[in-house]
Amino acid sequence: MAQAPTPEEIYRRAQEEGRRRLSMQPLMQASTAFIAGVTIVFGIAAFGVTRALVAPRFGTGPGDLAGALAFGIGLIFLVVGRTELFTENFFDPVAAAIQQPAASAWASLARLWTVVLALNLIGGAVMAAIFSVEGTLPSSAREALVAIADEIHSKGALATFTRAVAAGTLLTLLSYLLNAVDSSGSRIVVAYIVGSFLALGPFDHVVVSALHLVFGVWLANEIGYGDVASNIVVATAGNLAGGLVLVTLTHTVQVKASSRS
């Protein structure tokens, strides 16, 4: 049986992957992020369809559980397809930038974050527009997606922030764990578990929650674009706090302390 990698080895792998992402040309970053936005909407649609099928017969709780389990396929698509959501750039590229603390590395990181977040949302909005056309999804699934959007919209700013901290922590932990496994099967299992738990929480990932709200805007009249924008601001702040402080910083300290001992 292969020995599990040490924290130092995991961090070294993260730095290598981070350098690759930071060195990508803007067009490649944009296309990769756009595809990720398109892809994650299939997880959102799977959540809505499955919840609509299960909840009327078995109740809201089982419906939410089944929907979360269905959403997990969206993370599998992302991981196997080697595309990235915004939060997946909180660990690897930051580890690389810390190793090379030149101003250019941090400028490349800022560009990466900006491009990926923007194109995640644009790609997701394109796919959400397709699914929003009447008849593309069952009417019950459309109602379920509106209900999910209403649930997200009903939360106050503090709850949205704390849920976003949890999501940022969870997705950055996924980045760490993906560097700790070697086989495609292990990557799929880890991605599915994290994706299902993200939806089950439910926790506010800036891209996923924003796209849920976009469905709410286009399928109903109770949510506006201002609500989407405010959620993006609060969720982004929470994702950054959770991903950078609770995971990336602590693992960096762990590895630096180990190298000095």
C-alpha cells in the first residue's frame, strides 16, 4: 500500500499546480473558468430536478438530502474536467505566490481571481439562461429552483457571511485533499463528498449561490439583480476569509514550522 504523502509533500504539489495556474495566459484562464461556470449549473439543475422528484412524496428533508447528493456530480465534472471555480484558487496559487513573494506573483494572483470569478459567473449565467427557457426543465424542477433561491435570499447578511466562510473553508480543503491523493477514483470520491456536503449545508459558495439567485430572478419576480450583487459581495468576503485564513494560512504555518524543526 502506498504511503500517504506528508503535509510537506502535499504543499509542494500545491505550489507546483499553483505556479501552473499563475502562468496561464488570460485567454486560457478565461476559457477554463467559463467552462467551470457552465459545468456547475448541471449540478444546480440536478439538485432542483432531484428535489422536485423526491420532496413531494417523502418530504422536504429527504428531498434536500437527495438534491444535495445529486449536486455532488457537479464537483465531479469540475475535478475530472480540470476546470476551476473561484475558490479552487485559494490554496494552490496562494502557496505558489508565498514561495515567490515578488510583486508580479501577487499581481498574477489578483488577475487570476478576477478573471476566474467573472468568467465563472458569465459561463454559469449562459447555462442558466438555457435551463430557464420554459420546457427545458420540468415545471416542478423550476419551482424547486425558485424555492432554493428564496431560501438563499431570505438569509441575513451575517448568516450569508458565515455560510460563505464555511463554503470557502470546505472548497479550499478540497484543493488540499486533491493534492493528497493520486488516483482518479480517489479524486472523484473526494470531490463528490465535498460537493454533496456543500449543497447539504447549504453553504454559500459565491458562484453557486449567485447562480441559484439568477434562477430566482429569471424564473420568478421576487428576487432582483441587486440581491444577486449583494450576495456576491458578502459571499466573496466570506469565501476568502474561510479559504485563506482557516485553511491556506494554517497549512502554510504547519509546513513552515515543520521545516524549521
